[in-house]
Amino acid sequence: MSRLPARLGALVAAAALLSSLAGCTTAAPDGDTVTAAQASITGEWVVTRTVVSSDDTTNPARAVGANSVRYVLIEREDCGSAVCPGTVSSGATPDARESTGLVQTDGGLEYALTGTLDCMNAATGSVLAMDAFDYEQTAALTVDARAEVSGVDTATTLSGTLRYTDTLTENGSSDGCARTPATVTVEYTLSAVRAPA
């Protein structure tokens, strides 16, 4: 009878030790364990997107070689681990951005945005059909360069890839919007620098 409490105490102590050790590491999305401190990615970024492949023949902005800029705000939570969750806000201007959750990875981050787009009349610029396209874009960025800024290990440049797709919906088609192909896919490379202070 007296040995059972001793064994139970040993099991509790072992479980507590394992819990304390587990708290020192963080599992990255790919299953690897991350223990090294990560460079700070928080802040305002200017991201240049360059089209590397596209099947959208109707939009010159999506032609291979075309460049565009997005203004991205990254906010990372302080969770006490090597990698932590946060948010990404991205848009063509700093005043018009969409927000989504980020997944911090070992040496970078990933995020996805989804939504709808209106179908525009090319001749008049007016809206032909609202919410005529469903879109999704997924991005992955990795820290390219880092420096110590005010005593903090800080990412200074990022690079990565982005995959964008949009699909004409049945509602958009019935409202008079047409496009061939109905679904387009555009692949970009990404290059990001810190926004000027």
C-alpha cells in the first residue's frame, strides 16, 4: 500500500518534467521542432510581386514579367515560444488592406487570403456583376537577411512565392460576366523590404 503513492508521485514528477521540456520548443507546421530564436518579422513591409507563370490572357497586370506592389503589415504575437501566431494585412495601398492569420514557420511565415471580386465592364469601368469571382491566394515568405536593430535580431529582407487563383461563379455567369478560362492561376515570386520609417 505504501509503494503506490511513491510510484504515483514519481509518475507525476516525470510528467511535470516532460511538460516543462515540451514548453521549451515549438512544433513548426511541417512537423519539425524549432528551438532557435527567430528574427523579428513584425512591422510594415513593401512587397514586390513578379508574375512567373499565368494562364490569364485577359489581364495585362497578370502577364508573365508584370510587377505589382503590395503594402503588408505583419503583427506577431508574443507567445513565449520560438514561433508564434499573428496576423498579416495586405493591400494595394496602406489604407485598403485585407487581414488574415499568419502561420510563423522556421525562418519565415505563411498566410492565405480568400474572398470575392466584382466583374467589371471593360468599356465603362462600371460593375457588371457583384461577387462574380471567388479568389484565393497563398503566400510563403522566408527571411533573406537580418540585422540587430535596437538590440533585437530583426529581419530586413524577405523573399518567397505566392499562388493566386480566381474562378467565375455561376451567379457571376448568370449576371452576364464571361471569361475564358473560367478559372485562372497566377504564380508570383515575392521580394520584400522594410517600409521607410
